[in-house]
Amino acid sequence: MVDVSGKQPTVRTARAAGTVTVSAEVVRLLRAGAIAKGNVLAAAKLAGIMAAKRTPELIPLCHPLLPEHIALDLTLAEDRTAGRVEIRSSVRLTGRTGAEMEALTAVAVAALTVVDMCKAVDKQMIIGEIRLLEKTGGKSGTYRAPEP
């Protein structure tokens, strides 16, 4: 791990996003609350929050941090032939290193949870576009991703 012992703790934030492309049938079932495994969006939200809190157990060189706030939003978007579950996370903490990995891990695990819960209906789901949207705090300051 990188030695951060000489750094002063500061407020750090990070926001991340990703998508799961799903079939129109999955969107229909999600809207109807009819996926056999239960409430997909609620389960994925909880899984993402839990994952953010356990990031150093999953990513070998991440520092253990104490998030003060974790938020995850999952929304459905669709067109005529397919749909997407759009996932956004936000993490805030006070620490010596940033919250980027926690925000990204939240999105990734939420996406995996959507796939797990919907795989009986759609074997062609695609997890994609997981990316850091913004980070603040620390020596390097603020980063905002360019609009896609």
C-alpha cells in the first residue's frame, strides 16, 4: 500500500456511474416487480452500499476507510428494443486518501447484483461504462470527467 501516514485527513468525495444493458422483457418485469428473486433495484442498492464499505477486502491495495455517507441510485431507462439500469454512486468520508475506489466498487457490485437477479430472464445483459464521474479533496484537488 502507498504510505499515506504523512497526509492530513481531509473531506473526500467521489461519484461514479455505470450501466447494465438489459432486454425489454427484463425492464417490463422490473417495472412490474415480477423478477423471481425479488426487488432487484432494492437488493442491488444494498449490495452496492455494502460493497463500498468492504472495498479494502475486495481490492488488495486499498486503504481501509470509514465512509460517512454512501448513496446509490438505480433507475430504469428503455427504448423500443432494450433497456438499461443506470447506476450512480456517491461516497463521502474524511481521510488521508480518496473515496474513488469505494464509489466504483459500489457501482460494480450493484451491477453484478442486477445481473445475478435477472439472469434467468436475460443471458445477454452487458455491464458497461463503469467510470469515475467526479472526485474532490486531497492534494490533487477536484476531478470531473468530461461529458461522454
